[in-house]
Amino acid sequence: MTWMLLQGSDRDLIEGCRRGERDAFRALFETYQDKIYSIALRFSGNEAVAMDIAQETFLKLFSSMADFRGDSSFGTWVYRLVVNACLDHKRRAWRLIPMADDVMAVLRAPGDALHGLLHREMRGRVRGAVEKLPAGQRIVVVLRYTEGLGYEEIARVLGCSMGTVASRLNRAHKALGRRLSHLKGISHV
């Protein structure tokens, strides 16, 4: 099932969850697990931390199902929960730097094509630069470029104005441009 096709059945899932139906909880979990994990992973840069954030998000989702009033789409509400879990996690400073895992992954990479190594290196440097952004800028970058949300949707998810979204993205772009300017000379990967 795709994200957009579920909009109509979200109501049934929500009502089923509110009644305590196991199948509804399972369907809701299966529907949103990849989105939640993806955002958490892109925010944290660490698979174990992303799993913790995803679990925290689902616990919050299921425990606060009665709080969903329908003021926004259910998908927006879920985004809001995972964003809050990411920011809460960052505030608690649990984050571990996965440098050793990244180095080992590059060393164990299948194939020895220079192109593949350069591509992974570039992706790693970009990911590292994004991870160094302040949390408010980083989450806007994740929602915009990883999740493909527009400014209006991001503003609803974060509970801020579209101008704030634009400002955070602008500051993030400038910071990333400074941090990654040394990569301009590398051939297209």
C-alpha cells in the first residue's frame, strides 16, 4: 500500500485501534513503520538509535491515539510524533556517532569499483554534514529532501510558519554549502 492510498482507510485503522483491535494496530504499524524508521535513521544517522526512536514513536502513537482530533491528516500527525521523538532523543543526548560502523561498511563494500567507493564517500560526507546541522535545520532537511514534503506540510508537522521553514532551509543550505564546498572539484559521482 502506498502512503497516499491509505488516507481513506486511516479512519478505519484509527477507530479499530481506539477499540483495541490487534489487527488494526498491526495494520497501522505495517503501514507507517518504514516512514517512521526512515525519518529516524536520516535524523540520527545510526540504525540502533533509529530503532529506539521508532519504538518510542510507536509507543506514543498507540498510547495517544485518543488524542488525534483530525485537525490535520493522520499522516501529518504521525510525522509530528516522529519529529518530536527525534528532537527529544537529541535533547537527551543519547546519540552515538556511528563512525566505526561507517568505516567498516566501506571496507566491506562488495566490489572494488572506484566509482562505487567515491559515491559512498560522497554520500557519507553529505550525511555527516547534515548530521552536524542544528536539530531544527536537520529535521527540515530530512522532511524536505528525504520525505519530499512541501513547505506547507513541513510547517504543519513542525507547528511553525512556512517562513520559518524557508528560513531554516536557507540556513541549512548555506551551512551545507560551506561544509561541502571542498567537494566541488570531485568528478560527478
